[in-house]
Amino acid sequence: MFYSGPAISNLTHLPMPRLFLHLLGIFALTLLTQIGGIAWALALLFRRRLPAFAGLYLGLTVLAVWTAPLLGRSALSCFETGPLQMQSWVYCATNRNYAAPELWQVMQEAAATVEAAYPGTRTLVLDAGFPFLTGFPLLPHLSHDDGEKIDLAYYYADAAGDYYPGQTRSPLGYFAFEQGESNCPDHWLSLRWDLAWLQPLWKTYGLDPARNRILIETLVDDRRIGKIFVEPHLQESLGLSGSKIRFQGCRAARHDDHIHVQL
């Protein structure tokens, strides 16, 4: 039931600990989903806050799908069944599946190229961007703030080289690192996490060299693409070359668990 006018005014008289927790929740939900903080702030006007938040968040998420294209970004649906798909519904639920239409066009064409060479291949998208506001951070990334960057999962295969369709080593595609020589020294002021304690939990798939190579080479050859971040040891092992393939640096997250692509 919606609050009456006097009850709404009482929101400003919440005890400080409760007020702080609500503000903290709004801040955290905004950082994680961009629009979640708005939904929680509006839900405070209702007696049954959790159901209200769920309904408001769902409504705002659907509204974003329709309004973001007016501001230059569009979403890849988690219901897509073609060669290009979101890796997990989590990315759609948290509004991290938005990018500039030009970037989606590049991704669709690249995925179709790989699928034509290897029928049945699914190219999986991880984090893209939020629906609104250039410059708004998509944590934990240092970029992904303008709709022009996107992360793709690597393709994986078994020991015999048989491709695993639509599979990643970790549940969300991130943090399952391919081990190889690193030229980065250990430094506490860095986002280059090794997460050694997590690695035994992941599936023991290997990379599919042919599919990964054709995907990255296709993106390198596309004039609309400006940079592709690939860890140097994977660039060497996959036999990749090109001025667009870059090392992201020792202070940024590792890129041997995903491929970063930008216009």
C-alpha cells in the first residue's frame, strides 16, 4: 500500500542508522546496476518495500530497453538465440548489456563470420555497458563508460579439441585465467588480480585456438575497431598480430579470461 502524505514526510525522520543503510543501499545499487538506486529510493514510499522495489526495478529495466536507443545505446537481449548471445542473464538483470549500435553491428558480423567458418559456434558477450550517461563507471572496469567497449568470452574445447558450445570455465565468464608467462611484477597498487584461490574451482577446459584466432583476426581487420586487449602470452600462443592488439598494462585487470574490444 502506498504511503499517505504524513507518512512520506516521516521518511526524513528515520533514525540515523536506518537512514545511513538506505543511502548505502541506494549508492551500492546505483554502482551495480545504474538504475537500481532509483528503484530503491522510490520503494521507500511504499509499506511493502521489497515487492515494490522488485516491481519498480523491473519496470525501470524494461523502460531502459526502450529509451536507451534514443540516447545512442541499445541492449542485446538475454533471449537472443543467434551466433551472438549474452553469456548470462545476470548481465541483463544488472543492465550491463548495452552498447552503441555500431558496436553491436560489429559484434553481430564478427560472430556470424566465426559461425560461418565453424557452424554451431556461439560468441558470448560478458560486460558491455550501462544504458545511460557517458562517463558513468561500470565497476570493476576502468573503462566501459561510453557504450564503445565490450568484453567477449573466449571459446573453449576439451582435450581432444572438440568445441564446447556456449560454455565458459567460470559461471560468469570472468576470473578463470589462462596461465602463462607474465612480465608484470607483483604490486599492491594494481587491479591485476590473480585470484589463485579461485582457480581450482573452475572447469578445466582449454582454449579453442582456431575459433579464438578467427574471431580476433576478424575484429582486427574491421576498420571500426580501435583496440583489442589480449594478454601477451595468449597473443603469442594463438599466433596473433596487428597494431590493434594491445596489452592493457600491469595496473589493469588480466585479459587472459576475456577479450576486451572497443571502437
